[in-house]
Amino acid sequence: MTLKILCVHGIGRHEPGQAWEERWRASIVEPLQRLAPGREVQLEFVHLDAEFGAREISAGDVARALRMLVGSALDPLFGRRERNLLGTVVDRVRWTAGMVVQWVEDAGLRRATRTRLAARIKAFQPDVVVAHSLGTLVAYDTFTDPKTAGLIAGRTLVTCASQIGNPFVIGQFAAGRLLPLPQAAHWFHLHNPEDAVFTGPIRLAGADADNYTQLRTLFDIEGVADHDVEPYMRHRLTVDHVWAGLAQGGEQGGERGGEPVGMASLETVAPTGAAPVRSKPRVAAVASRPPRKRALLVGINEYADPAANLAGCVNDVWLVSAMLQESGYAAEDIRIVLNDRATTAGVIERMDWLLDDARGGDTCFFYYSGHGAQVPTYGADGKVDRLNESLVLHDFDWSAGKAFSDTQFHALYSQLPYDLRLVCLFDCCHAGGMTRAAAQRVRGLNPPDDIRHRMLRWDGAREMWLPRSFEAPSKAYDERFNGKAPTRAAGSGRDDTPLRATHRLGQAMDLRAGSAPASTRKAGTAQARGHLGPYLPTLIYACSDAQFAHEYEHGPIAHGAFTYSLVKTLRRDRREAAGRRKGAARTLSFAQLVEAVGRELADLGYAQTPSLIAPQVVKDMAVPLLA
């Protein structure tokens, strides 16, 4: 029986009949024929150059494309060799970054490429679709469009070197959320963290994603961008988990020794010479299980700079763990990470555990006690264009690679099932960015002067340094959930009023941006894409973004004032609930809890008002910790 494979190329020029087709053919057919020598393989190609060549793109559009896409690539989750990237593509950016942004923003171009792919599938009737780079966007668009979604039914999709996971693409094209392909026999995504051409991992969650597998196909070829299709196709994980199953004509998810190996995310041992990474296999057809509760608690008293040390964060973690176990969390489902173990990489790894196999009905609880900071961040054009809130983890050094900001956070949670509850509590402040000192011990880290300089401007008329202004990506969202920014007295010249962060932790502002052209907004709305936008956790902050989170000394024992008041309030309400008649309604919703904790803090003399960010339906829900 002939195995029919349709290939969709990516960025760059791909004229029909050229050498690139033979390289693709060899990298796919040779592994298949080694596994099954008698298996006949037929390859055909979808050519996209004509659609792009027929449309003009200006030099200004090309420069803007770089700013949009490289802004994501500069993040450590999306490749570590961004300087090499700029050096290698600057002369051909029209056919790289330009192609991606042009496709995202041009509804007519998307429709033309979708039509072209659909026509080839109908004519060729492939068993497998292999898409590379920009071709993965065309394939995803085709297989999620209501008119052509059925074309993936029963077929295997293999994507690699994809920009689908790039925050700009997710935000502007996919309206902040990626959809699974439940009709596909299986969707394999090959992700290489060393691929520096605007790529990113694709995170899918929920029961509809059981036929999705992300393979960490790690390779690093010195001096190149690691974006070519051939190393992806010949990678041993691709051979073992994709080609082996197809060559044998078995289950599309792949089988090895009768054991299904389809996984929502597979990370396994890297190729020889590379550092090994952890393995977490999971069977594709996951059996139904009861709702699960998990918690990750982070507390940092001890920092690399002893002057930044705090006193109550570790105590807070133990206090919150006790409260969770009183509320029905099993001890084995609570993980804590403290002090020098709470590095950026360490917390991201444990966040993976917290959200692994997250499903509707589950409750995930994330708690952080430590310093917060505001980090002014450079965009791709070399100008400071945003103010990121960041957790100050143990290895924090004011660089993007060591900052746990909203970019890292929303990459972990924004695709979660809507009916999962993720509750995040932050006992830290993010308003320390402009102050030089505070009268009380606060949980906000002040920047060194070279970082602080990015947040200031010189007013020659007043002969004073004044705060700069930064705009949030989505003003409407920002005002709806965060309220209006605090104002400064005109002409006061003060620089000690905290600046509002443009990217608050947990709010996925990049995915909610409303800055695209009108045609893109129409096509890229959540309603048009068939979803409700990126997932929004329940976010509880210890104070507003213009305030400080203080420490409280309970006799000789230090705690965060917010954490101590919150646990005290929850325990008091639980005792009162126990005294009410059986079946009586709970009194505290999320909104009421935050208000009660705010009153408690005010009574204790603390000038900090906790804030709650959540959909209104969640604000009115009873707090699950009172169960």
C-alpha cells in the first residue's frame, strides 16, 4: 500500500522542481524505507511562492515585521541565539519575517494559501501532511477554518520549525488561543529550542488534545539558525515516534511493543553530545480520572544580594501548605521550592509539573512569596517600549533571561481548558521600580541605577528627571481589569510615584493586544476563531500596582501581611461555616475574600489593598479553599 505524503514548505523562496524538493524527499523517504523497505512512498508538494510574490511588501513593513516577531524571539522561551538570527536574515527578511507578518495580517493572502492547500489535499488525498515553518501556519489555518477543517479528518499532521507558538502570531492571528485538531488521526509537532527563526513550543491541553504530541527534536548546528527541514525529519525522535508507526501502517499515534506512545508533550533524552532532559511520557488516550488538585508554593528569603533578604517568605509557604491540606489537598500534591532552589529554570520546571495533563474540573494553585520588580525591557528596535512585572527569583539579575515575567507565565497557562481553575496568589509588590528606599520592609526590589535610567527621561525645562510613560498593548483590557493608572500632580517633578506596569503578571497582555489593522482584528477575533480568547487565571495580588506589599511580625515570627491576613480570614470563615446549619451557602466568594483581607490589612495599619483579576463569573464563585 502506498503511503501518500503532502509537503507544505515554509519561509524563503521555494520554486517548483528545484533542489529543495529532493532534499525534502530524501529526508522523509530514506528513514521510512529503512524501517519498511517494501513500503512505497509518494510525495507531492504545495508551492506558495506565487501567492507571496504577487503581493507587495514595503521596507517599512519588513522592519515592522522584525520588531513584532523578534520581540518574541528575544524571550528565552523562544530561542537563545537572537543576535545570530538578526545577523543571518537581515538580507532576506522579506522572505522570512516579512512573509510571516504579511500572511498574518493579510486576510486575502491567508484565504489564497488556504484554498491552495485545500485543493491539493482534495486532488492528492494524502495520508500525511508535513508542514514546515510558515507552511505550518497555512496548515493550521486550513484545518481550523470551518469550511476546510474536515480535510484533516483521519490524516496525520506533522509540523516543524513552526511560528504558530510565537506570541505575536497567537495574539494577532489566533486571537490568543490555539485550538486542537480532534478530527486528525494524530498531530505531531517537532520543536527545537535552538531554532532561532521566530519559533516557539505549541502547548495544548484538555481532552480534545489527546491526539497531539510535541516532540523535543533538539539539534544545534554551529553557525546556522537550525531551521532547515532535514534535521527535523531525520531526528531519531521523529523516526521513532512518527515514521516508525507510519512505516508499519499501524496506529497513527505510533506503537512500540504494543505500548501506545502518543503524548500531549514528550521530552526525552537529547541526541548524543547534548545535555539530557527529563522524560515525561503519557499515553495519548488518557483514561478519564476524577478532578485533581495540585499546588506549587514558592518562597524566597535569601537572595544573592544579602541586602535584599526577606524574613517571612519561607514561613508563608509552610502556612499556606497547612491551609491547603486543611482544605483537602493531599500532601503529595503540594510541591514547595525555597530560596536558592527557586531559580527561573527551577520554577518553570515545577510549573510544568503543576499544569501537566491539566484537565477541565481540575484546580491548580500557584503561590509566590518574595520580591517583585518592574523591568523596563527593550524591543527589537532597541528602544525601551514596555514595563514588565517580574517575580524576583533567586537568580534574578534584571536581564530577560532571568526574569519570570508575564511572557514566561502566559506561555505556560494561556492555552489551558476554560473549565480548569488556576488560582495564583502573589505576596509581593511590583511598585518598587522608582523608589530609592521605603520606611518599612517591603517585597519589591529597587533596580540598580542603570536599569532605573531606562524608566526616566530628562526634562530640560524643569531640569529634572521625570518618569517615562509606557502604554499597555490593550488599553481597553487594561482599564477594564486594572482600572485607570494613578496620576501624578502636574508640575510636581516627583519621580517616586510607581509607574504602572504595561505587562502585569498573569494577564497575557501580549495575547490580548488590540493593535492590529482593522482587517486583521475582524479575522482574528476570538469569536471568528471559535473560542473565548486566552485562558485567564484567578489572580490575587497582595496590593495594587501603586502600593507596596509589607512584611508582618507575628511576635518573633515574620510573615507577609497579606498572606497572614488571608489565611486568618479563610480559617475564620471555615469555623463560622462549621457552625451554620448543614447545607447553608458559603458566605465568601473570591471578591468577598479579597475585600475582607483588605479590611483586615487596613485595620492593622497597612496601606495596601489586595486586588483580584478574574472573569466576573469567577469573582462571584465560592472560594474552593473553604471546602
